[in-house]
Amino acid sequence: MAARFLLGIFSLGLATLLVANCSGSSFSGGSGAKKSGKDGKDGDNPTDENGKDGDADGEDTGDADAKDADGADSSDGPIIDETTGVKTDPTGLIAENGDDSKHLVPQFGLLANDLKCGMCHLSINGDVVSTAATVPEPHTDARNKAVVNGAWFASQDYAMSSEAVNVRDGVQKNYRGEEMPKDLDKDGKPDFPRADFDNLAGKMTGSVKSNKDSFSKVSSSNVTLIGTDSDPIVLKGEVLVKGDLVISGRYKGIGTIYVTGNAYIPSDLLGQTSPFPYSTDKAKAKQHAKDAVKDRLDALAIASHGSVIVGNFLPITAAGIHSVFERDDTPPEMRSGPLNTNSVLSWYPGGESGISALFKPSALPCGTAAQLNRAIGRIDAYLYAEKAVAGHSIGSSYSINGGVIADFFHIISAAEQCADQNAIHPTHKQPAGHSYVNFDYRMGEGLLLLKQMNKYFKTTTP
């Protein structure tokens, strides 16, 4: 039975956040023109369902435009001035030296409030923030106690014992410092960060291309982005998907993808170049991050107005596996119906069988269910959801390299079922007996992922 880890991430007028998960400790390390429209069919029309480019809200979605916007060189990384040899940033997501805006992004690996079911088998590498009135005692697992390689900043009280979670750098109660989101509504409580999805379109300047879908700035339909080692997804800057997103495979470049619907990550999502692993020594990690920013290593954030769904989310009746959204410990407001988790089945080609074909086996199978081949090993992205970051890595532990902000964080893995708990997982490069959320220390050293939410974050002294 998969261990469960339930975290609550922001109360702040939202539903209480629960996190169900298993595992944790130390860190790891020319495109197609078809669109996956809301009718679930691929077509040859190079525009979105609007049939227009460059409309009033700043949309520019034609395939030809996407190619022009990407260009042969600028989409692949930094532009190097031939005279000075200085790298410049074509994405708008790298702050220059001395620019204080580089600190107006999340400075924590996980934003969480309520650990109702425990942090079994989870290791968080980076700081944790919580804004509830108290952080209660969770269920625990004696074999693989939860670990925070960082500090825990609680806006009010913190009731967990060291027997439940080992917080290396200690707990700070009643915290109102630089890592806590601002209280913009002046109600005396830190706010849950939100993007203004209704008005994002005109702020988008980036592009994305893959062997499935490609667009510039804004897509008005559902989008599928699949990358391979030889043909990765290419990111450049910030883009908006007005609909659902399905994304997996290899990517290169730097970008944030905002999604008005749900974002689905059915299998591993890997940058071609990665700064991970970071040292567990924060000073060393930050220096490594500064070097990685200079080198413009790949980086991605996915921000959903709905939910980010990781790995399997479908019931497998024959194997006795329920959907993670229909478990007894899932709050009513975070079940499949209210979250519309099955919306993708109505538009993705092939429906449930089409989505199921995107699932992959575990690189290090753990437990008998591993034969179902629906595992997540690694996601190189900072994940944000106004509702849930949730899913099921069947037969494997997992690693999220970036960070997580969500109202409901509920990822189940098979970490506790690995026969050799210390075996190094081939994909996430950490002991298989834990799962991981690893903060990307480039956030705060010049990487501006999620910058449309920067009003919530405070300037930090470098």
C-alpha cells in the first residue's frame, strides 16, 4: 500500500490543503503545426480556434508566427554579443546584476500549511512556508521520517514534534520575514499568491514549440507539448494557454507556462541541462545557483489556474487502484468532479486510451503495481496550482526539482515499497526510499520564474 503524505498549503480563505505523498531526504541531482483543439482532433489549420492572430488581448498563435518568434538561435538559449562576448537574455526571465526584481519570486521549496496525513517518505530540500493558524501533528513513519533540509517558517503556531518531521534549520513561529508572501489584502494574514489570469494575455511575450503544438504568446485552445532527446520542447519566456495543457518529455530553454485550465504531466519532464543536484549547504547551493544562472541552464515553471496533475490520475479497477482524487482522505472539494480532472479525456485524441499511452514505466520498479507502467521519476519544474498539485507515481518514488505552491498537495508514490531503500534511482539520482521536493536556488539569484506573481514577494538582501 502506497504511503500517504498529506500537506495543507494555504488556508487564507481557501480550502484546507492536504498533501498525500510518500518518501524523502537529500537532492538530485523545426516543429509541427498541428493543434490539439478542444474538439479533441488534430487539424492542419495553423491558427487557434479563434482563427485569428494578434487579436485584442495580445494573442499571436499562428504556426508561422511561432517560428518567426522563436528564431533559429534565440529560442535555444542566450544570445552572445559578438563584440563583448556578454550573454543577454531573450526570455525576460533573467535579472541582471544589481536588479532587485530578481528577489521578487518564491524563496522556498514548498508552501504548505496542514499535514493531516503525515510527511511519510518525503524529503524537502529548501525552506518550507506555512500560513495556517497552526501546523498540526501529522501521521509519521518510523522507517523513513520526513526531512526538511532547511527551515520551516510558520506564520503563526507550529505543533509538529521532531518525531514527526526533522527540520534541520529549525522552526520560526509567527514569522513575517522575507520568505513569507505579503499581506496585500491587509487582513493580518499572508496571502496565497495568485496570478491575474484574466489579464495575463497582454503581458505574454514568449513562445513555445514542440513536435505536437507550437505558439507565440497565447494559445486559445488546449495544448500538447511532447519533447524527446533529439527533438525537445523549446521554451522562450512567458506564454499563456487558455485551456488545458499536456506536457512531458525533454525541454530546453527558460520559460513559464500559465494555464487557465488543468496542466497534466503524465510522465517525466526533464530539462536538457539541469543545475541539480544542489548541495544541502545553503551557501554552497546559492553559489552553484549563481553559476547556473550565468550559464542559462534550462528552467521551467507551470502555473495553473486549476490543478497540476502528476502521473496517473485514473482508476485502475482491475488492479484495485482508486483515483488519487477519490480516496477516503481526499476532501470533497478536491475530488475529480470539482477539480474537473477528467476534462482532458474529452479533447485529447483517443480520450482515456490516448492519455494512457503517455504513461511510462518506472526506471526502478518498486512494488507489484510497478507493472502497470504509470510512474513519475522526475519533474524539472516549479509547480504552482490555485487548487491541487496531485497525482500518483505508481511503482516509483519521484522528485520535483523546482518547488511547489498549491492549495492541495496530494502526490502518492511507491517509495516505501522499494526493496532497497538506499538504491539510487536512475532518473532522479537520489535514494529510492524517499520522494523529494527540491528547491531551485536560482530563484532569488536571477531566475524570474512565476514573475507575474512578484507583487506577493519581498525584496531579499542578496
